[in-house]
Amino acid sequence: MDTVKKVDLDWSKLGFSYIKTDKRFIAHWKDGRWDEGRLTEDNKIHIDEGSTAVHYGQQAFEGLKAYQAKDGRVLIFRPDQNAKRLIKSAIDVVMQPVPEDMFIRAVRAVVKANLHWVPPYGTGASFYLRPFLIGVGENMGVRAAPEYLFSVFGAPVGPYFKGGLAPVNFITSERDRAAPHGTGHAKVGGNYGASLLAHHNAKEAGYADCIYLDPLTHTKIEEVGAANFFGITKDGVFVTPKSPSILPSITKYSLMEVAQRYLNMKVEERDVLIDGLDEFAEAGACGTAAVISPIGSITHNGKKHVFGDGQTVGTLTRKLYDTLTGIQYGDIEGPEDWMVEV
Ligand code: PLP
Ligand code: COI
């Protein structure tokens, strides 16, 4: 595997952008069954104009990464967790779920078919995979689609937030990405459509992204853009919000395990009050794309709360980052079944 000739790219300069790679997987559900699916070079999808995905947001997606290890192996981080979450999201918007074994077969096939696009070890980049499931077929009224399309494509990526492991600044949003009893816990497109204006406004105002508060009371932190929030208290406890409208981040649950098992830290999943940020010495955003992005400051109601000096990465944040990425790149032995070899 280490003899694969790589494409000519400046790997360490990559951002989080679309790059057309060679092959993607596509499968179709019709008449009660999924077909086998196939790899194709065509990056355009041809779907019915009445597709529910186009009109009614009947769709869900995932994001996961493959990493090249020092010895040349290519490892995918916890694909079973993404497969399970896509099943849950599908059920939430009444779609035909993709069986876990099919999801994992598709993801592996896409990595295998694009090995020359997987960033070499040591560049800090990784291969991002984007599985998606959409309602398609002839339709007009608001109802579940008669057919479904499942596809997985991938691209080499660098950091999602500028600078990678460098603190960035956020501002709270007055808008919500999800409703108190809505689809916030599912990875469905509607949540992201609803978030675009808040994201745009935050960027226009010079922030990396916005922070969403709980939609019912606007007093508790929920999400940091397209990532989960964590804070580290002055006594070194890893704290992360708990709410039914937060997307259950696989990175966040992995970090909780890393914090406990590798760093001997206490972890708590509970309310995080926007007016109670003084309890934290460090804070960060975490997710597949974001990895860990330290939070330098949060502006809320015109007041700026700065973590530490706002510029230095906290000691425990760095340890969490080093341990998690060490596991992902195969340098540190991870918990059983976390890394799946292609
Ligand atoms: N929250 C939102 C809204 C997201 O889009 C993501 C990205 O997937 C996350 C959190 C982080 O989740 P994960 O760690 O599973 O990528
Ligand atoms: C991810 O981290 O996989 C995401 O989905 C974040 C964003 C690019 C939507």
C-alpha cells in the first residue's frame, strides 16, 4: 500500500474543499430492495425533478475520515458509528436505511479506489468521506419518496477552521439550527439549510462560525457551527453539553473515552450555561471536519469571554488532540475496533 503513487498535491496546504477524486460509490433502492451498488467515475447524479430530497429535504449525510499510517496502512476511523448514525437519521426522515454492512463496504471501496488521493502520513491531512442518502423518484406531494439513492464520495482535506490547532473566535447566534423537539440530533440537510444564515452572519462579522444555544431558552450552549462543544474546567474535567437537539458527535464521544482512558480525566455530559463560562480554563469545538479546534473566545450579547490568553492552545486540549490524532494515524494503539484497515 505504501507503494501507491500519490497525486501531485501540496498536501500540507489543503483546506476543507471539494476536489473531484477518481471514483465514488452509488447504489439505488427501488421495489423493496437495494441493488449491489457500483463504483463510477461520474460525479454528477441524475435524479427525478420531483425527488423529495430536492423539495422536502428528505436526505441525510455523514462525514468520516481515512488516514494513512506511518507503515503505509490506510485506516478508517469508526465507520460502524457513522453507519449506525445514518440509519438513525434515515429513520428520522422516513427514508430507507442503508444496512451497516453495505455502508462499510461502500466506504472501504471508495478509499481503496482512491488510494492515490489519501494524503501521505506526516502531512497533517486526511481523506474525508461524504456518504449521503437521498429520496428520489417521481413524486409531487409531501410524503416519503418511492426510491432512494445512496452514494459515497471522498476528497483529501486539511483543517476545517483556519489554522488547525490554533484558537479561533465565535459568536452566539440568535437564530436556531433546530427546534427543541425537531431533528437537531439527526444529520439531515434541513438542519444545515437552517444554519446557513447564522453561519454567514458570523463570518461577515469576522468570526470563525457561530455558537447555537438551546432553542427553548437560549441559555445553554448546544453546537459550535458544525461541531460539538467541550470545555475543560479549572480542575481538568471534560464537560460537554447534553441535549436532544445536539448532533451526537462521534469525535466527542471518542474524546470522552480518550479523556477517561488515556488521560485519566473526569468527563461530564450536562448543561453548559452561556453565562457560566468562567468555570472553564479551556474550550474547544470537535468534529470529524473540525477535529479539535480550540476556542479563543465567545462573544455573547456584546460581551467577549476569553479562554486563557485567547491565543495559546490549552495543555489538556493539546493532549486530547495529540492522543486522538495519534490513534487515528495509527501511532497510538486505540480502543478495540476504532481503526478499520482498508
Ligand atoms: N455537530 C454538527 C452539527 C455536525 O455537523 C458535526 C459533523 O459531523 C458534528 C457536530 C461532529 O460530529 P462528528 O464528530 O460525528 O463528525
Ligand atoms: C463533519 O464534520 O463531518 C461535518 O459534517 C461537518 C460539516 C462539514 C458539515
